[in-house]
Amino acid sequence: MDLHDDARSLQPDLAALRRDLHREPEVGLELPRTRDRVLTALQGLPLEVSTGTATTSVTAILRGGAAREADGPVVLLRGDMDGLPVDEASGEDFAAGTGTMHACGHDLHTSALVGAAQLLSAHRDRLAGDVAFMFQPGEEGFDGAGRMIDEGVLEAAGRRADHAYALHVFSNRIPRGVVTTRPGVFLSASHGLDVTVRGAGGHGSNPHTARDPIAAAAEMIIALQTMVTRRFDVFDPVILTVGVVSAGTRRNVIPDTARFEATVRSFSDAHAALLPRLVREVCDGVAAAHGVQVDVEWRDEYPRTVNDADEAAFAAGVTSELLGEERFALAPDPVSGSEDFSKVLAAIPGAFLGMGACPPDTDPSRAPMNHSSRARFDDDVLGDAAALYAALAASRLVGAR
């Protein structure tokens, strides 16, 4: 089967689907329009389709028609569907005007996975096993993968999948159309940190009569940034970024409380286990010095995304054979983003891959990054992405016994 040539004929329809999804992104676990659009795109294919009860997920099973053993292999392919609460400023003529945006490229993932379902359905008679297509909501901080796992997506074909793959586009850094992955840790673990400092308010002209929570919170932020550079090996790094700081109502009023929120990323289980204690020690120490109280809430969100070494090598080989050796680049280092597909890979051997989707008129080294309101993605990569999804499954299933 020539999946690459077949995918070229799908390119216009996949681009139209992507732009339709892009115009009206939905956020979180409830994506009714996106789900319905996917269901419409899958109509007429020889798939067993089901939808989630806890989320608007879609799971579709393709039964291979080639002769096989009773328990033929099962391959799971994941495409996430949700957008972000970002006011789009990309300048695209199909940009969303809804206060939400597909700033991470999930509209491309969804469209490419639809294309893979179409490609593999056309060749089902050659597949000696089954394919599970996992259309997932809620990747952006809502643990959609975990919820789909709880609802049985890993066993949706009748038994647990043997291999799992996901593809993610990037608006910068990776040259357009180039695919990358690596064995072992590919993406960091993510953790959430919420800190509330409780002091005693007063007049801004007499801070000595109050207990200023803002000064204490500011010192905590700096101390935490310093801590991660002094308590952790630079070759096994920890990243801590404060994204929310809030306190006060007027410039001459010392408030009773101040709070901040941070995202924390780690690359080893040892550091992930150590972080909660060190963060609390820093915050408690600064609070004691300022005579204030502090509440520290720590959340372990997504674990590290760890590629099985054999699966990463397999994906590299499939990519090189399908698209050409020049289209694959081994990632030299892990990436500090995080993914809930990590939970799938913790249960099933597989690999997470990246693909460059920077528009051809933009320098990847200077283009806005995923999640930026100005991020742009080239939907001309959709045919290749659909073919790669399909080839990963077909290479496991064609001739399998």
C-alpha cells in the first residue's frame, strides 16, 4: 500500500476540516461541536464508533480483515481535540473570534487522525489486527487521557492495545515537515503549585504595623527560582515558572493575603518526589522570617512522557521509509512541555512524536511558539501526518500473525 500517495488525495479535505475546527475551538472536556464534526467525518467508514460518557471523547475501532490469530495485534493512535482560552491574534483568514484558539495545533491532530482512519479503512483487508482511534478532549490541563483510560479506551478493541502512538505538531523550532522523537524521556512531568500567604493588612504608610503578605510572596518567588538552580543538578533540571500573582486593591493598602501560582516541570522520578518537600521548606522559611502564615498546595499533574526504546526506533524507521531519511531528526534532549499521553505510554509500549508545522514563510527559530496567540501552523503537513499515523499502525499489522 502506498499510504503517502493515498494521503495526498485527502489533503484538501483534511485542510478544510482543520480550518473548520480552527474557527470554533472548544476548551476542556466538553467539546460537543468538535465531537460531532469528527463523527460526521467518520461516517461511512467500517468503524465501530463509541462516545464517552464522562467527556465528549470519540473512540473508533477498525477491525483488520486479513487472516490472523485469534488475538491479533491492536494499535492505538491518539489525536487530541481541545483548544485553549487564548484570544487569537494569528492573522489567519480562518482565525477564531471566540476568545478561544487552537494555539497548540490540536485541530491538525484531529484532522490527521481522521485522515488515518480513512487511509487504513481503505486497506483494512491487509491488516492482520485492529486499530483503535482515540479522539481525546481535555489534554490542556484536564487529564482527558486519564478519563478515557478510566472509561476503557485502552481495551476498546476487546483487549488491551499492544502499541500506542501520538503525533504533535510544533509551530516553531522544528523545520516544516520534519519528524522527531527520542527513546526514553521525551517530555517532562508537570506539577502545579498554588501558594497563599496570610498576613495582617494595614496602611501602606506604616508597614511596620502590619504583616505584609506581598513582600513575603515576592521573596518566596525569588527564593523558589533560586532553589531550583541550587538544589538540583543542571543536567537533570527542574523548571519553575510563576504565571499568576494576585494581591491587593489599592496602592496604599497592605492586604491581608497574597497568592501566586506556578507550573513546575521535572525530568526524573527522584526529583519529582523531592520537589514538594523543598518547595514547602522554602515557603515556610520565608513565611517565618516575615511573621506570616503560608498555605502550599502541590499537585502532581502529568507524569513524564517516556518512549519505549524499541518503539522510538520503530517510529524513526517508519518515518524514514515513508517520508525519507532527511525528514527524521533524533531529538538530542527531552522537551520541557508535558502531555497526558504519558499515561497511555505508562500502560502500553509506544512513542510520542513531534512534527514541524511552521508555515513556509516563517523562520522556525523565530516563529511564535505553541500556545502563543500568534502561533500559526501550516495545514499542508496534514497529508504527511495522516500517512504517518496510518503507517505506524500498518507497519505493525500488515503481515502480522
